[in-house]
Amino acid sequence: MGYREDMENCRAYIDGHLAEEIAPQALAERYGYSFYHFCHVFRAVNGMAVCEYLRDRRLGRAAAELLGGKSVTEAALDCGFDTSSGFDRAFLRHFQMSPTEYKKRKGGYLIMKPEIRKFASFTAVGYVLKPQKEINILENGAYWLGKDFSAVSKEDYAKLCVPDHGEIGCWMHPDEGGELYYFFGPMVRNRDFIPKGMEAIDVPAAEYAVFTVPKADTKEQLHENIQKTWKFIFSDWFDGSGYKFNHRAMDFEYYLRKDTFIYVPVVKK
């Protein structure tokens, strides 16, 4: 297992335990590194120190929970902050506004600060969902919601899944003459097993702007939050971001347990 895969697993672990106390020393031991070596590798792969990454992920998650309707106190506790005052100070430094002000400015309009992250290439195996009519793909994220997946058994689907890795959803732009379709399925280790009714795709390595979608209590609310996030990215964020869309890579939705992220490939302008 290489450094990048170790750090990918480490990021997934962090994202799954943000409400808990996470000590860098414990992370180093978990992945078999000395503390000094772990800190060096983490910074080299992720572009920031582990403590800075933990803070940014917690604040990003808290912001998403505020937009999803949580109170300031609930968001603070859910994301590993011991006190509301400490959370308020950290949030103000990061977003240049207090959690309360951030929550008041919601009004159906998203204010989101993505994490810029390099992501290694990977393979996914999933379903191909073809729309029955012409659609606007930016208004049809999470196209998998409500679809019938009974053609593949739960046992076969479970064989594909890799611990601490999620599922992706993405619109696939066909070659000339092909049909536009939506892909949905888990990240896998390899192409050795592809159940009938599914297919494999390879997602190239790229640098991404990673947006955390506000949490939702229902499928309908999740669908709405994903649409709002896509709209914010292409209607507002790109204009002043200093980045442009990388057309040589793929954008996708990433579903990891109860969390949803949108990965948009970017390059500096």
C-alpha cells in the first residue's frame, strides 16, 4: 500500500469520525507511521498539516449542518468542538462571519468554501441509467434517487464495496453518436468482478474542488440540496475562485455513508 492510498484511507477515516477526538499521534499509529513521518507524508500528499486538515473538515461539515437546519450548538458538538465559544472563534476566522450570521444568510442561497484536494485515479462499477428525454444535467444531479436497482442482487453489490470507500454518481458524456447516461455505483479495487447489468468506468487522477452537500433527512431534501450545490458551483463559485473547470477530468457526486460531496475537477486560471 502506497502513501497516497494510506492518506486516502486516512481522510476517509477522519471524515467518518469528525465528532470524535482525533489525535494526529493516534492516526500515525493507525497507519503504521512514526509521528514525524506521518506528519511529513500527510502534508506532502494533502497540501496541509493534519491539524489544519482536521479543523477545515470539521468547519466544513459544521457549515453544511448549519445550512441543513442544525442549531449552532448542535453543529459544534456534531463536528467535534467542545464549546460553542471555541467553535464561534474558529468559524469566524475560517468563514469571516459568525455561525449565526452564516445561518441567517442561508435563505436558499448557499455560501460554500470547498476543499482543494488532489485525488488519485480509481475504478468504479455501477449501473447505467439512461434518461428517456433530453434533460439539463446540472438540474438532474442525484439522478439515481428513486430508481430501480433490483436487477443486481444485494449479495453481488456487497461484493463490490470496499470498506471506507463510497459510491459515485456522475453524468457520462458519450462519444459522438452515443447516448448520455448517468452512472451510479461503488468505488472498487479492480475490474475482476462486474455483475451482469453493471459496467466499469475509470476516473482519472485530478485536482478537485470538493464541496460538502448540506445534510438531509429525506431523499427529497437530499435531491434539493445536491441541486442547490451544483447550481452554486457553476453559477457563483467559479467566477471569483481563481480556478476553471478541467475538461480532461470528470466531475462526480460522492456518497459516503450519510455524507455527500461533489467533486469538481479544477485547474488554476
